[in-house]
Amino acid sequence: MRTQKVMIGMAVLGLACAGLSACKDQKMQGAGNAAARQMAPLSVSVMNLQQQDVDIESTWFGHLRGVQEANIKPEVTGKLLKQVYWDGTLCKEGEVLFEIDPESYEAALSQAGAAVAVSKASVEQALAADDQAAKDVERYSKLVDSGSISEKSYTDALHARRRTQAALALAKAAEQQAIAQQEIARINLKRCTIRAPFTGVASKANVSMGDLIVAGGETLTTMSSIDPIRVDFVVPGKQILAKLLAPTYNPDEGMISPVKNFRVVLEDGTVYNREGEVVAVDSYVNSSTGTVNFVGHIPNPDLKLRSGAAVRVKAKTGVEKNALLVPSRALVSSMNHRFIYVVGKDNTPYGIDVIGGEEVTLEMPNGDGKTVPMLMQIITGRVKPLEESLKELGFDNPKDVQVIVEGGQMAALYAQANMGMRAAGAKEGFGTVNPRPFIYTHPMSTTPSVTAKQ
């Protein structure tokens, strides 16, 4: 098939040269008849040029992480008795993850309790001594006024009262200290049972039963909350600037973001079926990358999204009014330019130099009378407005134009040959096309599968 196309192309180019030579010999009629006999109509697939408003989507790269993430580390030292949870499972807030041998901490709590009892007894003893000293001072104050005791005895009673007050204060302080030590012992005992700090997925444990666990040492496991899950992505600073300069921008809205909602595309190309929301935007543009960091949250009730996965973030960032669209496969590249080839009213192909814009997937009319999701590309004229080029070909309504989707490479050769013949003054004998409706088929790999037959 490829050899046949090359031979046809060489024949077409040869015809163009023949047309030019015939013009010089002033034998255009004969050359035209010969060309007409040799240039058989080219069979091509066509689709009408589409024109409609198109939502413009932008795509950015990002990754998933937990809204809350934690490295679970021990707060006490001891032997690991048990791992309660299963690796990689969802754990509720407060659910037990690990248990450390509590024996020594139970003993410490009992010892602290005994110390509290002793300190309470000391307080009672100091209270009794202080009460007795207070009564002595009251009695001596009456006797010294009547002259029954000396002034020195009364002064000694006052000093004794001060000593009992100080002893009582010390006893009460010792009691508070003992109570605090008891609370620390209770907390340490509680820390022997390690619980999930929030609802999330606990990863594989890094320790085994019987290991000696050291307070603040090795991370036992990591946890990540994944419903909703966090999406970190970066947006070019120029898109932020476009948002700021847009006439619709309202600074009272707070967050400077070109989008509010988004979807994520997973690594296998599927689009996740729930929509996310932007919750935070950095206040500065990274001087190294020229980008701004974004944070979004997306619901994940079925737990399909997992922390650490790479994703693409897609969001609507604008609308292209009355955009002209062709199937992406209709564009033909040549010498760093891109062309579309259309069927003229004389049934010959014409090339138009265009600039390819955004690619979008839209429901488009198919050649079999149905509509299918089709990869389309917005196009504009490179040399002049596309509508103007179409009017020069006699089309006032762009939607009436038939664009060659399949067969564009050969149509380019026909168009080139026709252009040479027209330049030479030929009136007939041009290469024509035989258009048929374009029927969309999904792109498929041409590489045979090694395992397909196994």
C-alpha cells in the first residue's frame, strides 16, 4: 500500500511538471486531456468543518497525599506485644494499632499511687501540727496581756506557728508532686497502647512482635487520611496573572485561582468520577519554576485514590467562542507548518495553512449517522483568518466546508499538482477527490501483543 501511494505521488508530481511543459509548448488542451486520463479521482474521508463554543480545559501535573499524614512513633520504651491492625487497612480514629508490654508501667503506676498516699498522710500530719500551733498562739496572746506568761513565750509560739505553716506548705507541694508523678505513670501506661490519631490507612508495619521499642525511635508505621484526599499541583504563574487581569476578577473573593473545581486523570488514563475543589493557593510565584502551588481536596469514599499516586489535574479555564474544529487526525504537517485540506466546489483539494490550538474531546456527528466522542482540535488561519480563506474558495458558511480527514497526505500531492497546473494556465485536467463520510475509530496500537495469543 505504501509503495502504491509513493508511485501515485510520483505520478501526480510528474503530471504537474507535464502541465508546466505543456503550457510552454502552448498545447494545454492536449496536456489537460492526458492529465485527466492519468489523474484518477482520489478516494478520501471527509467531515464538515465544525463551529461551536468550546470549553477550554487546562491540564497540570500533581500528586495525591493525605489531608492528614503522620509517622506513628512510640512514646515509651518496651517490648512489642502485638500488632493489632492489618497492614494497609483503613483504621478508625482511636483504633488500636500496637500494644507494648505494660508490666513495668503498671508497677510504676502502683508505686506512684503509694507515693501519693504517703504525701497525703504527711499533709494531714502537717495540718494537725499547724492547727495546734495556731491554738497555742491564740491562747498565749490572751495570757501575755494579763501578765501570766512572758513576752518571750508568746514570741516563741509565733515562731513555732510559722514553722508549722512552712512544713504544711512543703507537705502540700510534695503531695502535688506525687500526684503529678502518678499522672505521668498513668499516661505512660496509656501510651503502651498505640492508637490511630485519625481515620485513615495504616501502611505496612516496620516492626515485629517481640522487638524492643524505644521511645521516639523507629517509625512503627505511617498513616494517611484519604477521604477526602489531598491533591497538590502546580499552575503556571502566567495563568494566575491572567486571572488577576481578567475584568471579572473580584479581589473580595479572596483566593486567586483560575479554577474552583477540577477532576483528576489517573495514571491509566481514566478520569476519576468525582470532582475536587481548590482549598488553598500559595501567595507567591516560585522564582525557579515560575509556578504557583495549589492544594485541592477530592472526595474518596470508595478509597480508590491512594496517597503518593501521580495524577493529572484537568479543569475548565475558559470558553472559546465560535471555535472552528476539525478531527485532530485531519491536520497534515509539512515543513514546520500544519495544513488542512478541504474539498473545493470544483471537487479538487485545497490546502490551508493553519495553527493548531487546544485539543478537546467532544460528541461529534459520525459518518454512520451517530454521534461519538471524538478528539477534535481548534484551528485558526496562519496567513489570514480561516473564514477569509474559505470565502475565497466560495464558502460563506464554514460549516458547509468538507475537510479531508483520511487521505490528507495524498490530497496534499494532488493539491500541489493542481496548483502547479493552474499557475501554468491549465483550464482542466486537475486531480479530483471522491469524498466519502468519515467514520471515527478509536486509535489502536500497531504493535502486536506478545501475550495476545497465549
